[in-house]
Amino acid sequence: MWNIFDLLQYQFMQNAFIAGSIVAIIAAAIGYFVILRGLTFAGHSLGYIGFAGAAGAVLLGIDPVFGLLAFTIGAAIGIGIAGKEVRERDIAIGIITMLGLGLGVLFLALYTGYAEQAYSILFGTIVGISRTDVLVTALASIVVGGILLFIFRPLLFSSLDEEMAEARGVPVRLLSILFLVLVAMVVSISVQIIGVLLIFTLLIGPAATASRLTHRPARAIWLAVILGLFYTWLGIFIAANNNWPVSFCIATLSFGVYLPVRLLSPYWSKRRRVVTNAGSLLKADQQMPVEEAEKV
Amino acid sequence: MVQEPAIELEDVSISLGGRPILRDMHVTIEKGEFVVVLGPNGAGKSTLLKMLLGLLRPNTGTIHVLGRTPRRGNPSIGYAPQHRVLESDVALRARDLVGFGLDGNRWGTGWPGRKRDALIDQALDEVQATSFADAPIGQLSGGEQQRLLIAQALLTNPQLLLLDEPLSNLDIARQQDIVELVNQVCRSRNVAVLLVAHDINPLMPVVDRVLYLANGHSAIGTPAEVITSATLTKLYGTPVEVVRAMDRIFVVGAEV
């Protein structure tokens, strides 16, 4: 059996660990907001759109990460401008994703080394990561992390209620587009690690689990980051020892932790729920409108 | 010193998407006054609040809020938007929501501090929400969430409180709790309150004046002056009958 120190003697393993760790941190942090803002579908779709960008870059003979960034950021701006309402936005996302996947198939068909490249874009190639990739990943993460810290409070505020935030002078429209661009950047660097199809394992998995375990925003983000790092490290380690795909191991860990938390969390959050003096445990939508006829 | 009014609208008209919403509106609301805004859906109640908040501009006329033209991010206005049911798995606590009222608009992450906590605790206490301060907001009842929205609106020490339908979706007992709370805030802080509602009855004991919007027109005065068959018939442009029975007021013949 390989131990961590054996693995880290190899340059490609060092690259895998560094890039994997950076992505795990930034994807988990931004994932908290993706869930809060109801943008999981957008996150997933940006991966697909990135597929076209990566395939295009391969065709042109440049590093796929640049194609990923160009396509996902372009799509993020498009989605942000097109849709204000959730329904409207999801339709815009669907339409843009359709075009993206279509282009991706075309680019792959035009490229001769078809199957191998497609496989690595779809499922990630963490052990094929170069020093340049590590550098791009680190730079993109620093930019995303810095902006995220700067917009933290207004972003959280507008995620809860856009109208209230706007009344207080928060530029909600600008924030919503900027946030999608940040998600696009994180998706682009995550694709190399985990692949287009498994983008949720690092973007949504850790944050979804953390949001179930704590209701404090800062604590949820820290917990998501810790979970993300844990899945990535253990995933690489298990994969290296069994010759399994890394993506499979990380995805299984992410799912394996989420499932029991999801099933058990209603029990402990119910226990914490304080019964107020009014004594009503009903939600607003469950309360019967009393004396419906009595309106001014 | 003559006190400037809390709100002053002169000749205000606004159209949205080509549809006229309000026409030549004239209203003056004094500081510390409790005003209920009534009217059918689409009459411009929320539009009025948005103009006061600086989110919408009137096509003609002038608006002064506390002596100044409306602008976004005015800390002298506390605003609680129309309530929507929050998803139960939103990872935010009651005190996080209230904290947005204090510094949700500022850049950066902010640092937790004793002074910040004290201000938030004080606001939670004022709306009697201390017992569920650390509960996740998605698991609170409609009335509890409404209290938090009001606490959030009070954190900047506003002189004007705009509440958009705080009583909708609440049962009668919970409606009375909120009315009592808003009245207490209005009187003890001398804050002008503009409260949008569909039913005047739970508000009758506390309201100073009623602003009634319908059909692009508006009427303001005490409930006894405004909610009459004659005034509402003129406002709606169709026959409307106001019926008083068992200490309650009913409007018959028009959508409220």
C-alpha cells in the first residue's frame, strides 16, 4: 500500500494534491452561496458550457483551462443579464447550455484525438495536471476568494431578499452577475480535477452537507471547506491505492457523507427549534386564513 | 422650528410598462403618524413604497422623504418587504437576518463584536424575538419571520418605517401581535409608519389615518372620513357600499 509520502515523491501527485486542495477550498466556499441563491442548476450547466470551451481549446492546441474560462464567463454574463426571475433564468440557462453542448460535440468531432480528450474533460484528469494548471488554478482562486470576501455581506443580504437589499443601496443586479462570473471561474478550474459531469461533488456536495449541519453562515463555509479538503485528499489516496478513478472516489465520499446527514438532520434541528410563547409551530403557508370574508 | 413632514408627495404620477398606476397624487404624512395604505391589488401600494425608497422614479411631480429627494440606501427609512415563505433549509439564523439591517449593505466580511451583538440583541428584544434568536429562519412561523423583518428595519434608527403587507398570511391572533408591536414602535420612537394592508379591521385601534388607493386615485383621512360609501364610490368610479357591523367594517361591491 502507498502512503501519502510515497505518493508525494512524484511531481504529478504533488500537482494533483495542490490543485485538488485549492479547488476543494474555493469550490466549497462558493458552493454555500450557490445553494443559498438557488443556483445549483446554473452551476451544473456552466460545467457543460465549459465542455465546449475545453474542446475548442484542445482543437486550437491551447490549454483547455483557457477555453473553459472564456466560455463559462461569457455564459455567466449572458445568464446574469438574461434572467432576473428564477424561471426566466433557468430557461436562459437551458438554452445557452444547449448551444454549448452542441458546439462541444462539433469541436470534438473536428479533433482527431476524440475519445481520450472527451473522457478527461467529462470526468477530470487530476493526475494529468501540469504546473501551469496549478498556477492558473491558484491565481483564479486568489481572485475569486478576494472578491468573495469583499462582497461577502451584501451578497449574503441580497441572497436572502433582493428587494430589501436593493432598498438599502446594495447593487443587487451587478452583484448577481459578478457572482455568476465567480462561479464560472470556479467551475472552470474544478473541471480539470473532477470533470464536467461531476462538478457537483466539490461545488455542491460539501456546502450542502455543511448547510445541514450548521445554520451560521461563516461556520457553514468553514465546515464545507474542511469537508471538501477531506473528500479530495482521501479520494486521491484511495484512488492511488486501488487504481480507481479519482473522480469516482471523491464523488462517492461526498455522497456517502451527505446521505446520512440529510436523513438525520431533521431530527436534530427539530430538537433545537424553540417553541415560542405563541406556541405556533405552523409555517405561514400552513396557517389557515381565519375569517376569510372579513376584509376591509 | 417648524417640523418638516415625513413624506410629501406633490402632483406625483407614475406609469409602469405603459400602464398608469398613480395620477396626480398629493399626500403629506407627518412625523410619528401611523398611516395604513389600503387598496386593491395593482392599485400602486407597493409602487408607492418603492418610490419612497428611491427604487422607482415618478414620471412627474416631486417627492420628499424627510425633506429630501428619495435615494437608495437611506438609513432614515426602515423597510420590510412583502413577506415570502423562506425555504426551510436556508443556512441563516434569526440574528443573521436582523444583522443585515445593521451592516448588510457594507462591503467586506465584517467582524463579530460585542457592540454589534448588543445592538442586534436589543432589536430582537424590542420585537420579542429573543427566544428564537439562534433558530434557523426557515423553521420559524410567518409571524416570527415578520417580527425579524421589523427588527431588521429598526436597526438604523429610522424616522420612517415602510411595511409591505406585514399581516398577510397570519391568523388573527398573530395579526394582533404584530399590530400591537408596530404601534408600540411607532409611539415610543415617534416613527412615522406606512403599513400596507388589505384589511383595516385589525388596525382600527391604532391607525391615525388611512391612505386609500384605487383606480389611479387616492384619498387620505381618518378611517371615518375615507372608508365611506361616498368616498370609495368616487374613488373606484363604481358603486361601493361600506357596511359597519359588529364593530367591523366591510367594503361591498369592489375588490379590496
